[in-house]
Amino acid sequence: MLKQIIRRLRRNKKREHAEYLWRSIQQLRTEIIDDVLTGHSQNRIPVKTLKRKAALIKKYSRRLRILQT
């Protein structure tokens, strides 16, 4: 009985974390698009922030793949 409860809690945490990672990836993607569009209109694209956000997307995607296997 106790083992089943623990398994359910772990599954819920795993699912919640995967959803959090997916939301974070989507948010970073929209931020990158916004940064590029505003930077293009101002003739100044923030390369450092784009690289940082792209690295975070790569990191979160890797963690998401690990969680889904």
C-alpha cells in the first residue's frame, strides 16, 4: 500500500517536472522570437542573451528527453 502511494507521487512529480520543462522551453522560444524582432527593428540584436536562451533550451530539451525515456 505504501509503495503504491510512493510510486504515484513519483510519477506525479515526474509528470509535473516534464510539464514545467516544456513550458519553459516554449517561453524561451517566444522570448527569442521577440528579442530578434525587436532587435531587428532597432538594428541591434542581443547575441549574448540569444545564446544564453538557446543554451537553456538545449539543456531543458536534454532533461526532457531523459525524463520521457
